[in-house]
Amino acid sequence: MQGKSTAAIRTKYTIREDTPDETDVYVTDTQESGPTAVVVGGIQGNEPAGYEAAEDIKTWSIDQGTLITIPRANPVAIRRGTYSNDNGNLNRKFPPGETPTTPLARAIWGVIASYDPDVVINLHSSKGIYREDVGPDGVGQAIYPTTASGAAQDAVNTKGYMNEFHLDESFPDFYRFKCGNLIDGTRPLLVHKVDADLDEPGFIVESTRYGTDLQTRCRWELNIVRHLLGRQGMHRTYEN
Ligand SMILES: [Zn+2]
């Protein structure tokens, strides 16, 4: 019908099938040329805001491009509610310029690299707050951009948007979102590998678990992802 975009094609497939790591990849292909984005949640099992948000994001309708979501990157740790799985911290298995060091990390990176994405977003939820003397040490309430062109400005713009529109006044100022340090491809983290190996915008998103409830953290992460994707030219739509 005129004025209506072509229906998106939604597909799903499984990586690490028939292993404890078995997890699903969701692809929303709008069949309209545009950016390719990957969202990864649940790389640590005790950070449910990320994987709950990603479970929602996998269902989003978008206006153009292709959205790939791996909601539960680390199913063993998620089932246990633990930071790590038996191989340690999954987010330390992605050395820049080298092959990822566990089968699960290789499978996740294989998915990401196969799409040659324009942006990769990795959702976390820290126990503390970045550069504040409150609560436990941590890196929450911040968006960490790669060194790729435009990424830092996207993080600054997005944290400003969050603080203006999505931070309830009941939260003290130390909950205001910050732009974190640059992710410069020097550490074996997933988004560092995005910086070093793909040289594309990538973001670590960290909401804090300190004094917050899961629903609030999820809402924050959903708004951050929607805004970051919008900055890349991919907009969430609300048809039907
Ligand atoms: Zn984390």
C-alpha cells in the first residue's frame, strides 16, 4: 500500500546450540536501507536490567536498517544470577585484534562481525555509581563511547537527553547520567573490540543497581538505546 513501508522480516536463530550456553539471536530486517545495529544484553548474569531491556528491544519496530539483538549473551550466568560463568567474566574474553578466548565469546563475536554493524550497544547494570563517593564502587549511570567518529558526541547528547527527560526529580543529583571514559580498544572487553577491530561507534550502557528498582533501570536502558539508535538514523516506530 502506498505510504506504507515494506513489512519487516523477523528471524531468530540459536548460537551454541545444545550446550549450556545456548542462546538466541533476533534479527529485525526492515528491508529499507539504513544502519545495522547490534544490541547485546546479559553478558553478566547479575545485571538483569540489560537483559530485560534487550528482551524488549528484540521486539521493536524500526523505520530502516537492521536491528540484531542478543538479549541473553551469558545464559549460564543469568540462570545462576552470577556475574561470571565457569570461564570467568565473559566480558574479558574479547581481546582486540585477536580471536575471542572462549567458545561463547567466539560465537557472540561471530554474530556481530558477520553483520558488519554500524553501531554496537552492550547493556550493563553496575552495582555503584561512576565517579561518585556514594554506594559501592561502580560505573553506573554512564554511557561509555568508543573512539569512532561521532560516538562521544552521541554519548554526551544521550546522557543530556536522559537527565532532562528521564531522571525523576526524586533522584539525587549523583544519579545524573554521565559520559564515561573513552572505550579505546585497549582492554579485552566486547566494546573495546568493537573500537579496535571494527572502528565503529559502540557504547557500554551502565545503569546503577544502587538504590534503584529493576523497572526503573530497564526504563532508563530502553530510553538510552532508543536515543542512541536514533542518533545513528534508526528510529523506533509504533505502528499497529
Ligand atoms: Zn556489567
